[in-house]
Amino acid sequence: MNTEVQEALVFFGLGEGFSSEDLKKKYHELALKYHPDRGEYTSETMFIRLMEYKSILENYLETNYSIKQSEKEVKKESDFGIYKTAKKIENDSILQYFKSRKKALIMELSIEKNPELKVLLENLVKARDLYLTLLEKYPDSIWARDTKDSLEGLKVWLKYL
């Protein structure tokens, strides 16, 4: 979990396992508190911060929901189902990584200095494992060739483990 998400959770007073309903309820409460026309604060700074953090948490929920849904789809156990799930996890994870790093000036490829990279790598390991499962269970699948290409592409990222 990246530092922006952690800051947003603290600001909202939510835990890691929060739901969209929790976010909505807390947002309403804080919007009343921080709105410059109605709340305790006359400056719009806190309200702007509230809006930024809300956006960060919504993106976090969307990404985590997407990955969890993808993992559930694997249970279909068809070669295409496994391939599709692995590809979705791979693409969503890389996209989320670059979205979360767009404010970073330097591309840091050390897990210790880049917590977003750690999350990305954890998700890419899931995708890699699914690709390997597909090749093991369905070696003659029409998706096998692309799966092998995808595994080659993942090596670029997974070398940072």
C-alpha cells in the first residue's frame, strides 16, 4: 500500500479493509466538517485535501476490487479464463503502478524506497503464477504462445524481487 493511500486512510479515519459504503459515510461527515461555507473551517484547504484523498481511496477500492474479482474468475478453470484473469491482473497492476507514481520525480526501482513497486511485484507474481498454471494444465492451448510471451515480459519487472 503506497504512502498516499495510507495518508488518505488516516485522514478519513478508516482501516485497510474499508468498503465503499464506509468511504461514502465518512466523506459525508468530513465534507460537512471541512466545507468552507458550512463547516468549522473557513479556508478551503482542508476541503480540497478531502477531495484529493477521496479520489485516492476510490482508485484504491476500484483497483483492489478489480484484482479480487479477477482472482475469483480463475475458478472457471478454462484455459481462456486463466489467461484472461492473468492478463487483467498484469495490466491493471502496471497501470495502477504508473498512476500512483506519476507524482514521483525519480523512477526508483528499489523496493525499500518505492512501496508502490512492492505492491506491483506482489500482483505480478499472482499473474505469473496463473500463466504458469495455464501452461501446466493446458500446454497445447491457443493461449500458450502469448502466455510464454507475457512471462518473458514479466521478467523485466520480476528481476526486482
